[in-house]
Amino acid sequence: MTLVEVTYQLQSPLSDEQLYQLAEFSNTYGLRRFRVDDSRKQLSFEYDASRLRETQVAHALSRAKIAVDRRLN
């Protein structure tokens, strides 16, 4: 298992619907957890890189209509 954490800068705070979408995505195989830091407008994912690719994480953000400014790490 290769754990990777990626953090994104959000354009705006997440809505309840977006949080629900993220919770649904968290059931995806390989995603271990996600954290939202509302005060800094950041969203972090920890996932198993041997099971899930970063492009799949980015796709899930797009499907949940979560706009990010940039990847921070």
C-alpha cells in the first residue's frame, strides 16, 4: 500500500450537497479519508496510490462541482 495525501486550495467553502458528494466518493476503493479546513479553504485526501490515481480524485471533485484554485502539495 502506498499512501498519498493531496491538498487542494478551494475557491469557496463547501456546501452541504458537496460534502454529501464527497462522503459518497469516500466509499471508493482506495480512498482512506478526506479533511476539510473551512478556515483555510482547503480540502485534503489520503488515498492508496496503488488502488486509486490522483486523476480519479480530481474527477470526483469535478463531479461534485467543487472548484479548486490549485493543488498545494
